[in-house]
Amino acid sequence: MTNTLSWFQIYWSEFDHALELVDTPLAVAEKPDAVVLKPVRGELTFENVRFAAQGIADYLLEEIKLAGDSGSSQKREVIIGHDTRFLGREFSLAVAEVLAANGLVPVLCQRDAPTPVIAHAIRVRKALGGINMTASHNPAEYQGLKFSGSNGAAAPPEVTGRIEGHIRHRQESGWTFQAGLVGSFRCKEVDPTPAYLKQLRKHINFAVIKKAKLKIAVELMYGTGRGYLDTLLEEDGGAKVLRFHDTLNPSFGGHHPEPNAEGMAPAREAILAGKATLGLGLDGDADRFGIVDRDGTWITPNQVLALALYHLKKNRGWTGAVVRTVPTSHQVDAVAELLGVKVHETPVGFKFIGALMESEPIIVGGEESGGLSVKGHVPEKNGILA
């Protein structure tokens, strides 16, 4: 495994474990929707990230040329964001510097931003795509680079394959980049929050939440969801919110930023102590969700998908199909059969769910790892919406 692209390879596996490449300076974490890089001996470098950025720039310029459109500066925008990990903003600025040198227009999110917020910003601004420095729910020592297309969805294999080809060419030709001082580059910045919250308010019936007079324990895991889920519930839903880990901490407090049963333990304890009646949580980049019921039971993503389908079809009267990945429980199939809804099954990776959501009416799409999106929203998993 001495391929020059080994550090950029995407492995289509559901399991997020590191594959150490003995002959290369980086290890690659297997994650279906992103390039996730783990430092080995501290060698996750800005040089490697610039190679990735250049490969993406080559791909985007190739697409502009194929479309026969020189494009305005607005059409040449690329949204750039990052999560709360160490050097996230610096890596993002390194990406922006490379894109700008190629005649593209990098637009940086003003603060650490959730993956679904970046996806929404791509669509709202009609950008060419987006680059997100995040390793999602992986431990703090991981870092990742995720490229999304103009529809806000994660790039499909045929696109990442072309990007890898461009990187290979650059590596073999001895490409170098004369960068300025790390973190010193400046580009246009944007606050994507208002437009995103406006979109969510169209999907959520906050009047019902307000009527319920809920006390909610919100687990934010030191991640990008700070000021999104908790603020919506408090200001629009009238809920009493008990926040956990709502400060910025690049080490995630020494834990995996994953809202599974273990990660949602503080919320569960608050519920059992009578301080809350519901627990909600987000992972590090807010694209996965966690839910704890009033009796302290962690509700699995499989169960939530089935419940979401039932609610949206039965109570809201939405029409369309439901889509799930191969390893996702068939529980949603039973609900779909009861409601007369068609079920689609896709390979692992939310990008496949997103592709279907773009091509036909889909009520809800989800996966067992906590990714979910609904009709009329971006074709990307969204823990805040879920």
C-alpha cells in the first residue's frame, strides 16, 4: 500500500477505525462520506491539505470549462468551514489560499460551523461546492477534509476519483505551493447561521414544542452545534434548556464527540434526577443526533427513523418514499408497509441517500449511525433538524 494517494484514499466502510499505512506519513480513518485523516507521528501537514485543496480546485476548474461557462465571481464561490478541532481555522485558511490562487472565490464561515449549515450555505449562495475541515464524531486526534458538491451533498465516488487523479498528477509533477504565514491569509467571510435557522423554522412546528412546556437536557459535546439546537429550543420552542459541554474545547473533553448511549450519559443522569424530561444531543459537527427518553432510555437512530416516517406521513400527510442504508434496521420497512410507502435501500454512506433525495420525492432518509434528513431540506444528514 505505497500508492502516492494513500493519505487521501476514501475507504467505503461503515466502521470508523484507523488504517495505519506503514509506508506513508498518514493513516486514513474509514468513513463513508469524507476523507478522514489521522495524524501519525504528528505528520498531518498543511502541505497535504494544500495538495487536497489543489486537487479540488483542478476538479472545479475542469467542471467550469466543461460547462463552457467562465462564470461570475459569485458562481466561483466555494464555501469553507471547520469544526472545533485544533487548527481547524488555520487548515481552512490554507485551503482558501490555494483556491484563491486558482481564481476561485473562497468564502469562510465566520466561526466553527455544523456540517448541515455548510451544506445549506452552499445551496443558498449557489456556490460551486464546499470544503469542510472535520472528522465528525471521531476522536480529537483525527482531522478530516470533506468536499461537497453544488447541491450541498457529499461528493460521490466518481467525483472523489477524479479529484484523486488530479492530486496524483500534481504529486508526480512535483507541484509546490508558495504559501504565506500559516493563518495569515484573509478572504471573504460569511455568517451562515441566520439563513439556516430560517430554513429550519419552516420544517419544525415550534408551537407544538412550546405547548408541551419541555425541560430539555442538550448535550453539545463541545462541538459546532453550540448556539443552534439549544437556541432554537429555548427561543422558538419556549423550552427550559439545560446545556452540557456548550463551550469550545478542541479536545472534546477527552471523549469521542458522539451522541450514542455513552455520550448521552450526562443528559440521561439529568433526566433521572428530575432536571429534564427529554435529552437531545449532537456530535462534533452536528450531523448526527442522540435522543434520551423521559425514562432515561437512549432511543436508537433506527427507532427515530421509523418514528419520523410515521409522523411525517401520518400526521403531516407527506408523500413520497423512504430511503435507508443497507445496515439500517428493517424496522422502518415495517412502518412503511403499514403506511403504503415505498422503501429504497442504498449502500453505506449518506451520499447515496442524498442522491435519491435529489432525484425523487423522499419523505425521510436515514442511516443507523445517526444521519437523517427530510423532504425539502438539504440532501445531507442533519443532527440539528433530526
